[in-house]
Amino acid sequence: MFPYLNKAREQKHPFHIVDASPWPIVTAFSAFFIVFGLALFMHSYTVGLTLFFFGLVMTILNASFWWRDVVREGTFEGAHTSLVQHGLRFGMLLFIVSEIMLFFAFFWAFFHSSLNPTVEIGSIWPPKGITTISPWYIPLLNTMLLLTSGAALTWSHAALIGGYRLETISGLLITILLATIFTLCQVYEYINAPFDISDSVYGSTFYMLTGLHGGHVIIGTIFLSVALYRAVLHHYTVNRHVGYESAAWYWHFVDVVWILLFLVVYVWSN
């Protein structure tokens, strides 16, 4: 009856004007509870651990709902135009750059202490009294696991671009399996390590670097699992798979960081 009203509703630009969402502010409060609770726990407040786990659970739930909305907008509503996809890719690249800066800070601490060891740690590196972990057993195995997982993911990505759905899913499955084995190997290494995080600056930087990387491996594994779930549901096409690309970029970033960790923390320190 009123065609001009329908015409007014038609979008005249390629950008995505998102709907009002509660998830950004709720997630911000959840992240605050994680940091605040962890700080209280480190100062021996028993309520700190409760706040930490509350914030962690809330963050996971909020992220699930938020990403569900993003998937719906891009897959079912068609809101992710080519320009929006370009913006999402650029945003993911900026996020990875910020993660590089985070690891750079801890690598800086490691080199600052190792290249100029002070008298408090015996003027040597590794510090006096520290028995290091041999790089040629579990660390080497983990390196091979991550390199193989990166190759499997590259094969899966190439299969997706080529339109081979079975190979895409198979490559993702192999990558996730290898990532899970990596995490289990690192847990075993931590249990049997001859030092802990309180053993001088070596223990602090070792566990901060490897632990931070291990956390990224777990997040990357979840990221790839979501990509696998979406691939099974036919969410990806040859030309539209930003979510898959983001997971792949993140995982290759994790691979590169581990190679640096292996060469510097395990091999060079020994």
C-alpha cells in the first residue's frame, strides 16, 4: 500500500549497522570480575577465587551468545557484505598484532634477565640451582605436533577454497586432535618439571611464556572446534568463510610463537 515505506527501509550502503546488544557491556563486567577476583586471590582473599570463576563462566556464556549473534548476522541475515568481511579480516589482524605485543613484553623480560644475569641469581643463566627441561623430548614432540597441525590446517583451508568439503572437515579434525595432544603433553611437562613459577626469574618467565602460549592453544582449539561445527552445518562457502580464516590465522600465529619459544626458552637457555 505504501511502497515508498519499503523503499525507505532498503539499505543504501554496504556497511552493517548492528542492532543494540547487551553482550559488550555484560562481557566487560565479566572480564572485570576475572581480573578483580584473580587480584584478590593473589592477596589471599578467599572470595577472590569465587569471583574469578564467576567472571570466567559469565565471559564464556556471553562470548557464546555474542558469537551466536554474529554467526546469525553473517550466515542467515546476509549482513556481512564484501566490505564488512574486509573490515572483519582487518580487525582480526589488529587483534593478532595486539597479541604479538603481549608476548613481546614477556620475551623482553626473559631476554632482560638472561642476557644480563644479576648477582642475585648467581650471575649465570639459567640461574644457579635451576635444572632446566631438556628440549629434545616433550618440547620437541610438541613442536612437531604444532607444525603438523599447521600443515593439516593449511590443507583444510586449501580444500575449502577448492570446494572439497570432506577434506576441509578432515583437516580440521586432525588439527584439533593434534592441538589436544599438545595440551596434554604440556600438562604432563608441568607436572614433572623440576622447578615451579616461584623459582627465581627463570621459573617466572618460563611459566608466564609457556603458560600464556598454552592458554592461547586452548582458545585456538575452541576456535577451530567452532569452525569445524560450522563447516559441518554448511555455513562456509568458497567465497564466504571469514570465521574459518580468522581461526586459521590465529592458529598459525600460535604456531609461530611456539617456534620462538622452543628455540629461545628451551634450546638457547640450555
